[in-house]
Amino acid sequence: MGNKQVWRLIPFLAASGSVQMAIDRWLLQQHLSGKNPSTLRFYTWSPPAISLGYHQHQYPEHWQNLTWKGQTLDLVRRPTGGRAVLHQGDLTYTVVTSGLVGNRLQNYQQICEFLITGWRAIGIQLDYGTAGRGYIHNPNCFGTATGADLVLPDGAKLIGSAQLRRGGAILQHGSMRLQPDAELFAQVFGGESFQPVQLSPTLSIDTIMTALTHAARDCFDIEIAAQPLCLSEWDEILS
């Protein structure tokens, strides 16, 4: 193995948004205090949720009682900035790491490299979005693509990411839209144009996670060791 840095991979987890955000916050804090190595993980939100950016205090009142397929949508606050994201039919990634040099946008792009490489390996070409001037006035994160977002060749946004920096450590997480539901999107964001994402229906979450894990290993030049959260860690996260 030589002396490559070893990152922790936390196996796939489906859980509520509040639990997922608690895990991400805990991972950043643990990494900052030197108790946990850099970490990569993938997860889904169950039940579906809308996540609000840390500083986003204004949102439509009807968001508090939305349902989808009989489940009430959770409304969850992220530790990261940005605007609202609808988490349904998506896969979320989290990277917690440190030691990156450069400014915020350079750090985004250093981390996003593994996403571009991994998706390319399964035949999907992604590029950085360019922010239009509508960005600030748009409550919906997927309505505009900024330089930190990754878009498909037809301009549809596939991945929106957000970042939190503490000390020398970075938490970056992002939502990858796999099968978003147009009707639910319209319920949440009103008349805004829904951009369907045309991915092959045979593309499984496992395939995507495997491709992205391999890409992370190559892009960050690291080894990756899978290690689930243990009981004492769950106690800390949920306390």
C-alpha cells in the first residue's frame, strides 16, 4: 500500500434528513479534532426531504405540509450554505477532508474532480455550470447552475454541491439527481421549469457508488477502507 493516505468509506445508508445531517456535522467535527480520517460516504433521504441552506430563513409556507406517496416530506436544515434542495430520487455524496490548498472555488473543483471522473467512467459527461444572474433570487438550488455545480451536455443540472469550512477542514456534500419526480418538483417549486435528467434506467445506485469510489481513490491518490459507523459513534451522533 505504500504510504498513501487512507480515507474511510461509510457504507450506503438510507435515513431521515436530520440523521444524515447529524452524521455529516459529526464527521466534520471528528475530522477537525483528529479523531477521524478523511471520509467519503453516499446516502439517500428517507422519507424524502427538502433541505434548506444554513442561512435560508425564507421559504414558502406550504413546504411544511407536503406529501409524496403518502409520506410527509421532511424539512431539514443543512450545515452548509446554498438554497433549498429537494431530496427525492437522488443520491447524496459527502466528502470530509482537509489539507486542500487554494480558495473556495478551487477547493470545490478539487473535490468535484472525482465526480466528473466517476460519472465519465459510466459514460456520462459532466461540466461545470455557469451562474446566471438569476442565482440569488432563485429559492431552488437546481434552478440555476453555478461554477460549483455539474451539468449534463444538454444543460440540465445533475449535481449541486454545498460546502462548509471549519479551520482547515472541509465538508462538501451534494445531491445527484437520478430519478426526480416532475410532479413533486412542481408541487415544491411551482411553475419553475423542471429539467428531466435522462439517465439509463439500468444504471443502479451500486454502479454509481462503485464508479465514484474508484474515481475518488484515483483523483485524491488515496486508499479507501470501508468502515461502518459503530454503536458508540451512533451514540455520539444521535445524542
